[in-house]
Amino acid sequence: MHRTELTELIVARRIEAGVTWQDLADAVDRPVVWTTAALLGQHPIPRPEAEVLVEKLGLPTDVVALLGAVPVRGTDRDVAVSDPTIYRLYEALAVYGPALKELIHEKFGDGIMSAINFSLDIDKVPHDSGDRVVITFDGKFLPYDWVSGR
């Protein structure tokens, strides 16, 4: 089975089982964003957690190893163009990315926000004009360290 086929099976089984992404995250005591991304093929899932998720979703036991494989991350670029929600996230970064970059440099210095030493959270916040989506990126600041090769 290819990883894309497994992802499609996971999505179908989750719906069939009537479980939420949060239910699955709770089953392995992991954050919901991480668990969802992992089940969608963006993180390797350690064997103990993979076994729990396989059982919870009624997946074949032979997919445990595939769930633990290191993925090729961020490869489905077509989704970014066609899915409105993902497109809007790209749009938000296209509009605000340069400002965020400037503010990171102003507050921290020359460097980047890590997407490896990183966490992500999402909340639903009630608002008079309609519920708000609050997304929190929490990445370690990594200063550029220009080192001579000598």
C-alpha cells in the first residue's frame, strides 16, 4: 500500500467509525494538530501510538510500519491551489509573511522561526461577528550563525 492510499483509508475509516481527530489524539495523548498531520502523512508515528491508532480505526495491522516511516513532507502542492481553506492560509502568509519576517528580525535579530522545533495549535473563539479561527505557530528562534569553513 502507498502512503497516499493509506491516507485515504484513514480518512474513510475515521468517518465510518464516527471518531473525531481529537478522539484519535486523545487515544495517543498527543496534540490534535500533530496527530491529524501525522495521520495525513506528515510525521512518522512511533510504533506504540501507531498500534493504538490502527486498532481505533480498524486498519490492517501491516500498516503500522508505514505509519512509522519518515515521510516526504509537504508534497501535495496541488491541494494548496485547489482547496479554499489551504489556499487562504497561503494567501495570509503571502500578504503578512513579509511583515512577520520584518517583525521577527526586529524582535529577535537575524534568523528564522524553526518549523522543526515547532508546535501548532488551533482554537475556535466565539465573536460577535462570527466564530474566529485562531492559529498559533510556536517555533524556536534560530539565529543565523555564519561560520567559516576553516
